[in-house]
Amino acid sequence: MKNNTQIKFGTDGWRAVIADDFTFYNITRVAQATADYWKTKGPSEKNKLVIIGYDRRFLSKQFAITAAEVVAANGFKVIFSNEPTPTPAVSWTVKVNNAVGGIMITASHNPPKFNGFKIKAHFGGSADPNICQQVENLVDASPPQKADFNECLKSGIIKIANLKPDYFRALRSMVDIKAISNAGLFVVHDPLFGVGAGCFNEIITNPTATTTVLTINGNHDVNFGGINPEPVPQNYKISSQIVKKLNPDICLVTDGDADRIGGMFGNGLPITTHQIACLLLYHIAANRNDLTNGCVKSFRAVKTITTTSLVDKLCSHFNIQLLETGVGFKYICSEMLKGNVLIGMEESGGIGFLNHIPERDGLLAGLMLLELLAYSGKSVQHLIQKFEKQFGPHRYGRIDIEFPVSKRNCLTQLCTSRPPTSLLGSEIVDIKSFDGVKFIAKNGSWLMLRGSGTEPVLRIYAEAPSQSAVNELLKLGQNLAAQI
């Protein structure tokens, strides 16, 4: 059924409920707008080629076929993934093929009833806010054109290809794959039923490898085992028991489209995405002199505003300039495009690296973690305890509450005009309001309130030296929201 659904891009693409707003007709509308953008405002020096991939969600392949039919009808050639594939594989393929852009059908970590449409720009990263706005403005500017998928296959306009092998070779070149394979590690991978299933096995395993990878929750399940495929502890309840019994050196967790990373210790307890970001920052700065030519201080690190302040301390320790952005990897991407960004980190487990794509990559992040373990010969627990001993404890919490989008501006105005004077007795020394509102106390604790970019949800974040203090700050955030 046709409707006039508004196509609105959030922090990373357009997402909606399948069969409600996410329909085949609406796919043709947004695909036509994307093609119109590429035709009129895309980089002219790029090939008239579009890379299209999709995840394991219900009807993802069929939605991707529809997008391909629209793109092909608008004069573009298409490389179409032969199977569900990681989002960073699409981004990497865009970059190395000098393509005008890419489309990934995925709702990433959202609940199973959602699907989404991600635009990848010609540089191999998420389309920036300016591109997304221009695509939004072009929706319904011209009626959708549509070719027949099978006829396009016969004529060669659309070609089906496996995007993984070349992408995997690129990942191997980014790390010391020999050291990883020969480190004798026992690795468990939980892809949360997403497209990452089997990827680490294929990348690492060889006839002489002493490192072994066991994949759990790897079957194709459009309901994701009844969870949201997001690498956060509440989604580890069943798998953590499996991990505890297996007792690996580490359990790597990737989200539904494998562009984000999470993890568990061998005892099944979660490694936070913040701890992972800090481990990777430390590893890049301390162990990968080949990336910086031994001059790490000439490079920058970028983090989103909701990421742990331990990153700040590590950057200060290594004399790395740190830049803070709004939430959404597209903001980190724009900085990576300027150059000299060693690593980009976000609270949700998205990590990007120098000399790769300006995009988060959960598989490369996982490989970098394994490289750290191979180089150090230490356990993850030991490395994290080392951080805490040197820089102090950092405890973090986030809760999401239902909150009408229409009330967000009122809440922001309240928080900035009548902010609390202290956080649990520590004077507030800074207030940041470029993406939500963040209160920072003298003792380093902080509280932040921010609306989701894709849902009618208010996210409340807090960091403090103890979990009890974090819980108190989260209650304070809830009380502030309740005043609206």
C-alpha cells in the first residue's frame, strides 16, 4: 500500500518498522532520492557504480533487490552482495572500487521488527548529515524508476559478487595475522545471530593456526533469538552461561551488521564497550608504532561525547590530541576524512582505525583486540586492572526511557537554564549542549541526557568512580526528565 511516510534519517540511516513504514514502496522512494542525489550532486570523478548489501533481517535481501532495481533504472551499475554481509564490507568495497556510493539494508542493532536503509558515501563511510539532508529533500522530487532485477543481471548492469574475500584480505593486512593465528588463544565469537557469524573463523583459521575460534549464536534467525542484536550486557544473558562453561581467553561480540564490537571475559562477565575502546586506544598508541612512524603525538583520537573519560586520560598520557563529537559515527567519519585520526571511538562499540575506511568496523576491532592479547601475553582482566590502578576506577551506566520527541527541546532548555549546581556534592564545572546536555563535575563524574536519533527514547548516561554513584546520577537524570 502506498503512503506518504516521511523519510527521516537518524544517527545512521533511515530505520522503520517492517510492513508499517518500512515497505517496498517506501524503499523505492528513498532509493530514487538517493539515485537523484548521486546523479546531480555526487562526485563526477567516481565510477557510476553502486555497491548494495544487506543483513539477515526479515526480507532484507528482497528490500535490497528493490533498491538495486531503482538504482539500475537510473543509469548506475550495481555490485550486489551474494549473501548477507557485514556493513563495513560494503563500505570497503565502495572505497576500493571508486564507486559513487553504497546502500546497506540493515537496522543494525535495532529490534527484529525494524529494518533500515544506510547510505555509504564515495569515501567508504556513512553519509554525512549534509548528504542525508539532501537525500531527504529529494524524496518524491521525481517518481521512482524501476528496472527488472533478472533482466539487469542478464545485461550485466547488476552483477552479483561475494564481498567478503577481498575485504577479509584487507583486514588481515591491517593486523599481524600471523601473531594472532599462532598465539594459542581460545576465542569465542557471539555474532548475536547477525552477519558476523563465521567471519573470525574464516579470517584467522589456517592449517597451522594454534588460535581457535568457536562461534555461538551463529544460525540465521530473523528474530535474533528473541534479543536485540546489540553488544550490551542485557543481551548476553544466555550466551554468558555458555561462555562461562567454555572459559575462553575472550569472547568477542558483534552486532547485527558487524560494524560494532562488544565482549565478555572468559568467566562470562561483560567487557564494556568503553573498556574495549580504551584497550584499543592503548594498543594502537603503545604497540603499533608502524601506524604512526613512532610519532604518536602528531595524531589525533576522536570520541563521541558519551564515551568514557578514561579515553581523555589515556590520550593525555600518550600526548595524543583528543576531539569530542556528537553521537553518531558520521561525526567521527568527518574528522577521519581530514586525516591524522589514529582511532575513532563511540560509546555503542563503534571503532574506526587509521589507514582503513572512515567507518566503524567490528571485525577489525575484534582482530585488534586479539592482536593486543597476542602481543602482550596478558589477559584482558590484567590489562584493565592495570588501567584502573594507573588512572582510577571508571564506572558507567545508561538507561533508556520513553520520552516524546516533542518534549526534547523543553528538556534541553530546562537543563541549560536551570542546571543542577553539583553532582553528588561535586561542583559542576562544565556544561556541554552540542548533542543533548552533559553536566561535568569537578571530580570527573558526569551526567548526560540525550534523545535517541531513531526512536522516541531519552537516553540517560552517567560515569563516576563507583557503581553506586552512577546509579544515583541516573536517578538524578530521571528526576530531571520527570519535570517536563
